[in-house]
Amino acid sequence: MKILGIESSCDECSIAVVEDGKTILSHVVATQIEFHKPFAGVVPEIASRKHVEWILPVFHQALEQGGLSPGDIQGIGVTNRPGLSGSLIVGLTFAKALSLSWKVPFVGVDHVLAHLYAPQLSAEIDYPFIGLLVSGGHSIIARVSGPLTVEVLGASIDDAIGEAFDKVAKHLGLGYPGGKVIDDLARKGNAKAFQFPFANLYKSGHAYDVSYSGLKNAVINQQDLFWDGESPRSIENICASFERVAVDTLLKKLQAACRDTGINRVVAGGGVAANSYLRDRLQGMQDIRAYYPPLDLCTDNGAMIAGLAFHYLTAGLRSGLDETVYAKVPGFRRITS
């Protein structure tokens, strides 16, 4: 079954075709980074307007790349949650139009679950596994028992890890997006030059939760308190020290989740899964087998939407023309009590 996947949840306009949930036949991503760089972050109005402008040519390019015609497509998957409402509406409306025109079913897909499915497009990974979703909008540790069965064990109670990277990069004047530039600079720095603090969440019910607001504040406003007094106060050292604590904060909770569940398979997804320090640390963990997608499938993409939509559709799930978009999904961001 060939499924066309549409992703427009934020600032990537992407369409792909995936066969039987595994084989990528075409994959096109149009990124808006250059349009958002002057603002050091995504501007929702610009994002939605660019999706309107780009989605049709991206669609044509995806079909042409795969040598496909409308008659080859048996179903459509489209991100409808969570994300920027204006951007989501563009993709969903386009999917509805194609579904009506082609007379094939479509289904709204959860963008978060799709990120946890993305590594399945390049490797055979047995269920269950512990999913680590790390992006600009989410930091989630979950037990994944099947493509459509995810139990959130822990999440950020404030900023997501990718959001912390972007805000620190903005403060340091490093540009946007912050994750890649901080990762590159950190490779040249001393990760112990600044002993930035780890958040401690001792309250009941927060065994696998994380927090980044304190770390972000320490890097931006309190560097003097955590400097070792000897190492150069260079951008490289600040980035390396921040990256170490940001990633290790997650990995401490991840290791606890693996220990407590008895599951030693870990699957990482989302834009921050491209971080080289995170990948190195995961690979170096004893008794844990780590998987993550290729770099082009870490960020938002239509292939992961099409891959997961195959499982939605084969399970008999369909969306109607009254399907709508949801900016947030309950359970993917924890609220402190």
C-alpha cells in the first residue's frame, strides 16, 4: 500500500510517499529557515503563508521524484496535531482536497507518534521500546508498545530541550536554529568549564520528568556562579558545558526508565536526535541498544507521517471531512502541581 504523507506542522513543508510503512519511494522537504532567521525563531504567520505558497510544488515534486501518478496512491496521511494551527490547516486542507479528488481515504496523524516511528523507516526495531522524543516543542520519555500504542512516562515540565537550545543560542548571538550551531561549537569546547546545574524534581509523580528553565536561566544570567575560574570563558566552552548538562539531564531519566521497565531498546526521534553528543552518549551506554533515524528524518518530514499513516489505515482508522487541527495534545507536556 502506497501512502502519501503530508507534514506542515511548523516550518518544514514536506511530502513523501512510503510503501507498506517501510519503503520510502519519494521524499521532499522544503525548509523555511532562511525566512525565520531574522527573527531568531519561527514566526507563525510567515510559516503558514509559506506553506500555502509551497505545498503544491512540493506535492508535484514528490510525485515526480518517485515516478508516481495519483492512481498509484491508496491512502493519505497528514499531520493534524500538535503544531502551529495555521500551518497545520494548510496541510489538512490539502489532504482533504486530494482525498475527495482521488477517492482514497485520509487520516490525521499525530506528529509526536510519527517522530517515534521515524527510525522504523531505516531499521527493523522490535516492540516494546523506550522512546525518547527530543525536539523544539517536546521532551518526552515514553514506553512504545506498538506503532499506535504509546504511554508517556515523563516529559518536560517547562521548556523543551530544543527550545532551550534555541533560546541559549539567541542570547549568545549564535543565530537560528540554535541546535546545530551549539553542537558544532561544543565539539571545540571544554564541557566541564562551567558546572551548570541539573534540575532536581523530587515531587511524587516526576520520576522521569525533566526541566530546562533553570538551566537556561543559569546559562543566560548566572554564568559567573558556575564558571570553574580557570578555563577560558569562550563561547565554545559555554556551549559544550550547556550541551553536556542539557543532554545528560535527559539521559539520567532515560536510564531510570529503562531500568524500571526492564526494556533495553531505546529509540530517539525529533530534531535534537541529530545532536552528536546525544548520539555518542546513547551509543556508549552499557546494556542499552540505541536507534535513531538518519539525519534527514530527524527533523519534521512527510516520510514519517506516511509511514505511521499506513498503520492507522490498516487498523481501519479514517478521518472525515470534519477533521480539524489541534495545536496541543494532552499528555505530551507535563503540568507541575
